[in-house]
Amino acid sequence: MKFFYNLTLKKNCNFSQIKYAMKNLLSLLFLLAILGSCTNYNNGELVGVPGRKAYTEPDPFGMVFIPQGSFLMGPSDQDVTFAQNASSKTVSVDAFWMDETEIINNEYRQFVYWIRDSLIRQALVDDQIEDFFIKDKEGNPLVMNKNGQESPMINWETSLDPDKDRDGNIAAAIERIGIYYTGDAQFYNRKELAVEKLIYTYYWIDLQQAAKKSNRYNFKTQQYEGTVTKPDGTVEPIQGRQSFVFRDEVNVYPDTLCWVADFTYSFNEPYANMYFWHPSYDNYPVVGVTWKQATAFCIWRTQFLNAALTQSGQPFVQDYRLPIEAEWEYAARGNLKLSMYPWGGPYTRNQLGCFVANFKPLRGNYIDDGALITQRVGIYSPNEFGLYDMAGNVAEWTANAYDESAYMFSHNMNPDYKYNAKPDDPPVMKRKVIRGGSWKDVAYFLQNSVRDYEYQDTAKSYIGFRCVRSYLGAN
């Protein structure tokens, strides 16, 4: 290469010299191509696995990067409620991505519609409609193991457009599974989803149980010797790694009646009828979602993205999940030390006297902040990290179980306390931490450090959520 480079700098090189240089260059390129595709490990040097490409994680759509850091977690003001459920503690958190707003109705509706469409497509597969199979090169359907039985894989590319349903297969499948109310159950002369049919079956891995030393594989005895507790409370001997993969299911439709149930002698029926599905509320935060539904949404969102990444030949990314308490508080503070609120100051009004969040500012006066109930996301200014509505609008589910003493026993690096409540556990074991305060709360609950809880199987008109995703690589 050096010889060829030197020749290019000379003005009077002859044809034979140029020909010789080109020959050497082609030989070198051919040798590099061979070495690049070679998988021979016998050269004696530590060169790593060949074929690994440099990777830079792309920015996720609609998410904000939160850099790793440490902060003083805990009260920034006196504990006016005397709850004594938080103490000051310096903690460190790793870098992560966080949704810049709460999950809105239109985004959660995508989840609901995906469940609806998957039920219809599965019914068409069960009816042996071949257009809805994924086939191999020979035209045979690709199969997957589903609940111990082989089933053809669903083809999501085939349209469910009724106008293209010339044979009536889609209409027949919809009628057979009853995905819409019909007859006397049909309301307002329009299609109404049979929401009780919208069951999402999903799988998750209990890494906490898998990490116990007593549950590890014993290479001396060549067997597992521990037991695993299933979500329903049953205890079984460990058979293998699959023993820590749990199956669960949840109805995904929000509880639209929470608007009526949450408030006694209050006329909120219009929100029950319209809030979730009407386009006027598309950009409002979804409410009426339980902790289990929010967790299932994170799992679905992960699988939805990874399916697209696999199809385009890209590697997986970290799972979407609910934030741990420390992540939520660190993100809400916006890297402002000892800040009482996400905007940094100790006041809830700006210099013009306007309220800077959606909450209950005065006795019985909900509208002085600009909204009676929830408000469109992103109306108020973001914090220093670029996150909107970390205070007010709706309170937000976190991943953690609620314990008044959690700050005392949790670690100071990514502090985390989780408990997978079983059906027969007492209600106190089903408490999950919520943060940020809501449209119906007084200013105290908007503080970055204030903790509260709700039960994991409870849906409220003032609780929503947003997702986070751990960052791949160093900060």
C-alpha cells in the first residue's frame, strides 16, 4: 500500500510500475477479504468472536435519555403527613431511557387493538384459512408450540380489511369468537368491543428466584435441588430453566367505570362513556389501568419492538418496564439537587402567578390550573431532563412494592424492592408504589420525594404510567 501511495505522488511513473502496484493492491484486498470471513480460532491470539459489529443503540421514539448519576433520595421538605415512610439516602442509578410523557389513550389503544386483532387472526388460523399462516419455501405452515400443542404461526401481513373479505372468512371468525357485542347487547347502533374477551396471555421470567443459590444447577449432582413458587402460590421442584418462566394472563381493557366508582355523588358518567376511546381524548394519559395491566403493556411493547428488530436483522434491546422508585425520583428531579418539585422551586406558580402543573390547587377549585380533570400531556413545561408531567396530571405506577421501611433495607445502587403477590396474600402485600401526584391531589403529593401506594389489582381515574428501558452500554 505504501509503494502504491508513493507512486501516485510521482508525476513520471511508467506503466509497468503502475501495473505492479495495482497487482499488489488487489492481492492485499483479496487477503483482507479472506481474513474478514475466516472463523479460524487457531491463530493463537485473543481476537474475539469474528463477525461482531460495533453497536450503538438508536434513540427510542418518544423517550428521553436519563444519564447515570447519584442523588439524595428522600424528603426535600418536612413530612407534613407524618407518614415516616421515607428517609434521606444517597443512591446511584444507572442510565436509562424514559417516556417523555405518560402513556396516552391512543398508545394504549394500540395495545388493545393488537389483542383484538390477534384473537381474530388466531380464529382464522384455527379455521384453517391459509392466508393467515406463515409458510416456508415449500409452502408448508411454520408451527410454534402453544400451550403444549403445535399451532401454525400467525401471518400479520394479511389484511383484516372487511372490504377484502370476499369469502366472508373474517366476518365468520369474528362472529364465532364474539369479539363484538351483537343483538340486544349492541349499544347505540355501533360496534362495541366485548371487552371481557380481550385477554392477553404473556410470559415473564422470575430472575429473583432463579438467582437464589439454593435454586442453581448443582454440577456435582447434575440436577436442580431447589423449589420454585409459582404465581398462584403452588410450590414445585425445579425441572430446569423453564421452571422460572411463568405464564400469566390479564384483561387489557381499562376500567372505564372508575370515573364513576372513584367519586360518590359526582356526575362523571361522560368520562366513563368517552374518555378512553373518543378521539378528543387521544392525547390524554390513559387511566383505569391496574399495575398488572401496566406491567403486561411493558411486556407487549418489548415483544412488539423485538419482532420488528428481528425482521430487519437488528439485535434485541433491553426490555421495557415500569421504573423503580429511585429511577422515577431521579428523573423527576431533573438533576436539580434537593429540588422540591420537578421544576426546581418551592412554589407551584410561576412569575406570572400561573400554576405550573395540573393538580387541585384550592379547596374545591380544580380549574385554576387550567383543567378540571386530566389534561393533554405536554401542556406544562418539561423539567431539566425534558420530561413532561412528572408532577400532577396523573400519578404513576412504579415497579416497586410498597413498604414503609424500604429505604432502610434496600441497596444504595439501583435500590429495588419487589414482591410478586400471590392471590391469597393479604391486601397489604399487594401494595405498589405510585409517584407524582395527580389532578385531584393537593400540592404536597406533587413533590419529588413523596411516596404513596395503591393496590396492584385496583384501577383508578387518577393513576397512569410511563415506561423506562435500561440503556445499553456506558454513559
